[in-house]
Amino acid sequence: MTLPSKEEFSEWFHELIQCAEIMDVRYPVKGLYVWFPFGFKLRQLVYAKLREIMDRDHSEVYFPALIPEQELGKEGEHIRGFEDEVYWITHGGLTPLDVKLALRPTSETAMYPMFKLWIRTHADLPLKVYQIVNTFRYETKHTRPLIRLREITSFKEAHTAHRNYEEAEEQVKKAVGYYKEFYDFLAIPYFIVRRPDWDKFPGAVYTIAFDTIMPDGRTLQIGTVHHLGDNFAKTFEIKYEAVDGNHYYVHQTCYGISERCIASLISIHGDDLGLVLPFEVAPIQIVVIPILYKGKEENVLELCEELVKKLGKFRVVLDKSEERPGAKYYKWELKGVPLRFEIGPREAEKREVVVSFRDERKKFSIAVEEINEGKIERWAEEMRKRLREKAIASMLQKLKFSRNLEEISDIVKSSVVMVHLCKDKSCGEEIEAKGGKLLGWIEEMPEFIEQSYEGSCVVCGRSGKLALTARSY
């Protein structure tokens, strides 16, 4: 089956995740999808990196998916942010429940009653835990696999508690660093943006988000970091005894990433032929394809087997199926296999291999003896750099700077717009009236942006800072 052109992004994405066996969209409940084995392996490899980062100074936990109504409702601003999205359980079998139970939309109100029990003195701080779980939100907008779901299947949420505001703020900076490392590993370019106060996480002091630009010019939020101050601590009575004997409220942070990281990986690096995956997270890293001619099969297959044995450290497939070579190329290109080795009678005779990379349309030959783990790893790192450079170039094509308020409504139809903007809400509303969403102010300038950080507000002319507005998922 031929994929639609990536220029028809919505159709391309929908077909690709089905054809490449990432997710099956045919589950009979709107907004719920099934991971294929290949897609789930991709998910495992991506999340293994996230776990490796978190495990350095966090402990992994698991909290129940059911939250009593009174706990969910304790933090008023928080529940108002989610009340339209909550799934409620009202019966156990045929028996009405005394207390309604919510399927977690996020876990603050599930975790923090327990934090109250776990934290007694300053010696219990800082507390840093995370979990990777499913969350449920009754999405009324157009649902999309991996992007907008009613069951988020792979929500990594970290929650921390600290002695004071400053220590929590230091943790926010660390969390931003974790996510930068994660997305740099995936070769995905991003913006780090401070959300407007009127669009922050419900109950937070402030929210910092990671946004990337998708192939259709819309932005996708791929991670968030929230400074919660002592707002939830006061609601759930989370206090610690300090060295001076007095009791103080803790200050908290939380930060999350969902399977949108997989959506961005697929969308940003993929092409008209299918997936293009960084070597480290590809479920199949190398495919070896024998080119067989009658009477000359033995030498070819022997060298293929020798090569596969040599590559034992990596995830390798030797494709001995009876399909034609062209069909095999198509199959493994669709699956995003980063590295392809071909061996025919001529190569077997010379003990050579024809090498091609998934992201480049060229081939070269190399002696089997020259192939080793170090060379493969160097090739993998070079590929990651190429993917990032290509992704940045693509992002810049969809990013425009404007000093003219009136032209924003046209630009935002196909691009993300950078403007200088003050922090006044009325100026933000003027921007949003032009058809995009105000994502917020750039917190850290990416190395690929040359625009000055400060300038005159595009609306009122007062001092402003660089902000982003876009259509977003």
C-alpha cells in the first residue's frame, strides 16, 4: 500500500501508524486505540530512555487509577480545570457506590493524601517519585491516535516535594534539563515556553511547556513542567517538621510526558516512504537482505549469517523471505529500519556489503571486516545529527517573525508566529483573536533562532519578550 504524501499530513499520519503497525485505530470506542507489538516495542525503547533519566534521582511508584470524589474536589482550581473531562464510576456491579470514583485525569489528588503520610520531617525531603500509567480524559475535540486520546496510555508523571519555594524552583530547572536531554536524544527540536498565567496547569504557580512544530505547521505540546508552590500542600495538609522544630508546608513540582513524544518522533522524522527512526529506539536497527540468484545462494547466505553473528549486540533481522528485493526494501523502509545491508553474489565473492541508511538515498560498499560495533555506533550518532539538522531546517520553514499585528491571522494558518509581546492579558487576547493560540513566552532561546529576545510589544508598543502563537493540537 502506498502512503499519502506527507504534505497531506493528517491522512499520512493516520495511514502510517496503521501500515507501519504502530497503533490499530479500529477499537470500537472513540478515542481509544490498541498498540501493535511493533509500536509497543518502539514505545518501550523510547520510554526506556525516559526511565533511565528519571531513575538517576527519582523512585518509580504506582498509584491507583481510582480517585475518590472528595479528594479530586479538594483543590478547587485544579478540579475546575478538569471537571469537563472526568470519567466517573458510580456503580460496583449493580450496587450504587457511596462515593463516586474518578478515573484519574492526572494524579495530584491521588498522590498527595499519601504524601501527607510519607512526609514527617525535613529528613524526608526532597521527595522525588514518578510513575508511567494510563490517564483518562473525556476529550470532546477531534481525537487522534497518540495526539489526542480519551485514554492516555503512557503518561510519565513525576511529583516532587521540597522544603521551600526556591528548592522547588531549582527542581523545575532540573526537570527542564531532563526533558531537553530526552528530546535531544530523539533528535526532536523544541521550544521551551512559559505559558500565560491564564493558561497554566490548574493549581500551579506557573507552567513551562515543551512545544514542537508538526509538518502541517501546528504545534504539539510534548512535555510540561509545573511549579506548584505550596498550593496543594495547603489543601492536603502536607507539612514537615524543620530543624527549628516548627512545621512548614512543603513546596511541590510535577512534570509530565505522554505518548505525544512518539507522535512527534513519527511525524517529524518520517517521510513519504514511512517511518524514519533514530538508531537507538528503532525496534529493528539493522536488516540484512540477501540478493539470491540460482546456484549462488550458499555463499551469499553464509556471508549474511556471518554478518548477523558479528552484529549480535544490535537488533538485527536477516530477511530470508521469498519476496523480491524491492518488496523487502519497501517493507523495511516503511518500518523505519535505520541501516540496511545487502549482499549478492558479487559482494559475497569480494566479502563486501552494500550499505544504505534510511534517511539518505544513497548506497556504498564496505568490506565485511571493516564492520564492527564502534563503526555502527558512529554511524548511528551521525544519523542522529542528520535527523536533527533536517528537523530544525523543516521547523524553520514553518516559523515566521512578525512586527505587524494585522498580518498574524494570515501567517498563523500555515506557520507558527513569533512576536514580541508584553505580559498584559489584553494584549494576549488581541493575539489570540487573530486565530492562533498564545503558547507563551520563550523561556530559553534555541540555538537555531536568531531573532532578538526583547523588543516592542506587537500590540501596545511597550517592552515585550519573544512569544509564540500558533494553531495547536
